[in-house]
Amino acid sequence: MADKLRTQQELERLQAKYIGTGHPDTTSWEWKTNIHRDTYSSIVGHPSLLSYMALAQNEPAVKLRAELIRKMLQPIGPPPSKEDDEIAVV
């Protein structure tokens, strides 16, 4: 029982420290947005990975970098409306 409590406390501590880990109230849209943003920022932050992606897409690295940074604003589209959430819950 103590291990389970300790594990739960550790999870709560990590969720408070790192925003991307989510919490019980995290929606699917928020989770997917965090994953996409983390991926894009990793590609932009590692020049060798950015060069590889640019080569694979046959695009200049500078253009790909700008595109990925723009995608970070709304990586999976606008947030769902509150009406959709209420319908899904009911």
C-alpha cells in the first residue's frame, strides 16, 4: 500500500513540475497539442535532425524551420468547442 501511495505522490510531483505530463483533467486535445509541440521543438532544436527532415522533404532547412515554428501555434487545429465536450460526456 505504501508503494502505491509513494508512486501516486511521485506522479503528482512530476505532473506539477512538467506541464507536458498532463494531469487528470487534461483533455485529449491538450495532450495531443503538447506531444506535437514537443516533437516540433525537438526537430527545430536539433540542427542535424532538421537537416535530415529538410533533405527528406526536399525543402530548404530555413523554410522547414519556419514552417515547424508556425505549426507550434495550433499543431492539431483549434480547440474543440465546449458544446462538443458536453455532448461527448452525456
